[in-house]
Amino acid sequence: MRKKLPFYHLWLLSFALIFGVSTSITAQNSSKTLTQLHSKQALKSSSGITQQSRNNPSSINETSINTADRINVQDCDQGDDSNGFENGFNITAESGYRSADDFYVSPNESLNVRSIVFNVFANYPVSSVDFNFYEDDGGKPGATLIASETGLTPYAQVPIGAAFGYTVYAIYVEVDFNFDGGASGTSYWMQPEVDSPMAFWEGTSAGTLGEVIHMSEFLGPWTPDDDGGIHHGVFKLHCDVVVAGDPICFDISDTIEPITRVVLANIDNTSSAAIDGSPALEDFTNIQGVMAQGISYDIALAGNTNGFLCYFTVWIDWNQNDEFEADEMYEIGYIANSSGTDGEQTTGTITVPTSAVLGETTMRVIKNWDTSPTDPCGVYLYGQGEDYTIIVEDELGVENQTSTAFSYYPNPTSGVVKITANKEINSVSVVNILGQQVLVKENLENGLVDLSNLQIGAYMFRVAFDDGSIENFKVLKE
């Protein structure tokens, strides 16, 4: 059973708060970093969580909608952008940990902050946000609290990516804070807290604004980021209320366990079986499948399950409105304990609606651990997504297809294998692992090949079509 992190974190923190013991579990014996075994990897999660990113760098991206009341334009919109979800610092309310980062107001200027946007790793959208602002004390947060606001409800929480088993949200909060630069310019420190089971403020090593994040453990002294000393908080201070950016549509937050083969119509695409060896959402839209209105097509899907049970779901945007809708979803089935190259497949049938809009559209295939995926834009822990292009033709266009599109199932099998294709099959030959031909079928009309009289083992199939094309595949006989 794969671990669910938030409860583990909460248990450790509760234990520390009740009994006053250290929550440090780390090979480096660091007093501020929890080393969390996250399923298949360790990650630092108390004051910080760190790993190499599997996502494209995502910056906070929003559009201003009101620029009328800016007091000091040069200090508005300051902050640091994401650098690919490198790290996160604990800002969970009542966790015992605080994280703060600084910003600057120019000499003889005033800064009126009307909205704050900051990136947070969390399992769910946060319930509320508190902001505390401190004076600067020689490059660290001072003792004087100069402004605060509690219980603020974000006006938007936009999923922008995923890492460490968490979704990354850009959190948008409307505020009204005023800061004065004085005669020589002034730095201030912002300390956000969120009401959430577990949440981390994103840190970036590419930040350039002021000092690095400082942390405080159980109301202790503020100290610089001890996870390399290079991380700045990802946030923006705006002098107007900004429009939230667009959310991502699909991501994998933990381990990319890839789809390795997709067979549908004239699509037959094989891809890498390496764990974490390809993008979370792989773009194969250069590969086109031709399907016709009112026609049913067999689909076969394979993937690396990494030792677990995984489910496949397919969406095809039949009405071409750039959205995957409920009546465009096909839950195909599951596979278990597959390497992605052992011939194991799950199969199903997709019927093109007679009302499907003619022309090019998009197909998305999602593989997910443990449950059948039902959200084409969801963030899943383990699995992968792939996008393809489908060309919808009217029924008459089927006769003009020349590419071979076929599928075979079940695999493994205890007896009969069914082969379907968009061409006439001339013959099927079956060879055992010694290279001996053990079965030949010619003029295969019903697509059925019976292996019940053969011994248990692996067999290679060679399918010859009337047009001279050949397809080869392996089947396991149980």
C-alpha cells in the first residue's frame, strides 16, 4: 500500500507539540528538516521539501485588471517566479513552523498592496490564509509585528503543476496593506500561514529579491534557509487585484509510470517503459488516427505499472469544443504487475458517435494507479497521460484507409486470442521460444486463434495481411 503523506506529517508534528520532543528524522541530523520517506524516495518536508523537478518551470502568471490606484509603480508586482517546483517550506498554521521572506519599498515611496499571489504545495485548496508582516532586523525578520490579517479567503486557487506528491496551487488573496519606504528605503518580511492539513510555500533557487527565506521552529529565532541557503519564496505583491491565471490540465505529482503502447484505428504507438523517463503528459499529437462516424474500433493499451494495479481511461473530443466531456469518456480497464513490454494489455471498444464533428480533434489517454481516472485535467499521484490526434471522417472514408490498425486480446490468455484489423488477414503463424512453428492459420475470418492445445509459455505471432504488410507480437499462454 502506498503511503499517504499528510497523515504521517501530522502525526510527527502533533507528537512534537504534545511531548516537546524533536521531530528531526534525518541522515544529516539537521534540527529543522524532516526527512520524509515519500513512497520510493526521501524528501525533506518539515522546513523544506526538495527534489529535481519533473515539471516544466511554471511562473505565477496573471493579468492586471485595475491599475488606477498605484502609489509606487516601481515597487508594485515585485517578487520571485517559480523555477520548476524545487523546494517547499512549511507554512501550515499551528504546525510549529514559520517561514518568511522579504520585500523592499523604495526611498520616499509608499507601497499599497492590494493582492498577493504565492505558490503552495498542498493536497487540496487551502481553507484560509493569514499574513504577518515584520520589520527588518539586519537581514532577518525582527520582533516587531507591523501588520497582520487573519482568516482571509483566497479569491482563486489555481493548480499550476505538481511535485513531491502534492498539487502546486497559485493562491490569490485580496488585501489592503500599506508600507512606507522612509528616507532611505525599507525592507519588510512577509510570513504567510494557511489553514490546511499540510502545506508548503514554494521556494526557488533562482530568486533575486532581497534575502533568502528565513525559518522559525516553535517560535524560536529566525534563521536563514538551512536547506542549501539559496531559496527565495515564490510570490508577487500587486498594487491592484489581478485576474487569476489559467490552471494546468493534467499532471502527475509523484512518479511517472508510463503508458507504453496505444493501439486504436491506424494508431499503433510504442513509447518508453522507463519509470520517470518521459513527461507526465506526452504530446503525440503528430500521430494521427482515422476513425469514421458510426464505426466501432477495438482499442488496446499497455503500460508499466511499477508492480501495482493501474487503470486506463480515454477521452476523445468528438464535438471539437476543446473540452473533454462526460459522454466523451471511455473507461477501458486495468492491468497489473506489468513491465509495459511483457505483452499485457487491457482492451475495449470505442464507437464513434454518428454526430461526431468531421475533421481533426484530440484524444487523451490517462493511466492511473489504483482507480479508474475520471478527470481528464486531474492531478494524479502515479501514472501518465498521452495526447493524440484523431481525424473523424464520414463512413465512406473508411474504405480509403491503407494503414494497418489491429489489436489482439486477451494477453495473457488461457486459450483463444482474438485478432481484429482493418485489413483482410491472409495468415497467422505462431512460433514458440525455440523458434519452432507450432501453429498456422490461413484465411482467418473470425479473428480467433486457439492456443488451448499448446503448452504454457510465450509465443510469437506473425500476422500477414492480403496487402503484404506484416505485424508481429508476443502472447503469453497461461
